[in-house]
Amino acid sequence: MKNSKSHLNEAFAQLQDAQLSLKHALDNVEKQNNKRALQSTLSAVDEAVFTAANTVANYQDVNY
């Protein structure tokens, strides 16, 4: 069974994957309205990656 730190690390990795996929999508987008939508989405994911990175870095394990 996964603990909360494992779930956090998994979510962080998925956010990083989404961030990379969006960057690749931006490299290949053709229509300007699609580009704006992708940039907006990427911006939100960038913020989520930043926040998740801080959470991972500051996560305190249980001391038994």
C-alpha cells in the first residue's frame, strides 16, 4: 500500500510529464487560438509543478 509521500511523488512525476507534453504540443501547434489555449494550460501546469516541487522538498516524514 502506498503512503502519502509515494502518492505525492507519483503526482509530481505526472505533473512533470504533463508539462513536457504541453511543451511538445506548443512546438507543433498551428492555429493561434490553440496556441493561446496551450500556453494558458502550460502556465497553470507550471504553477502546479512549482507548488508540488516545494511540497516534495518540504515534506516531513513521520518520526516514530
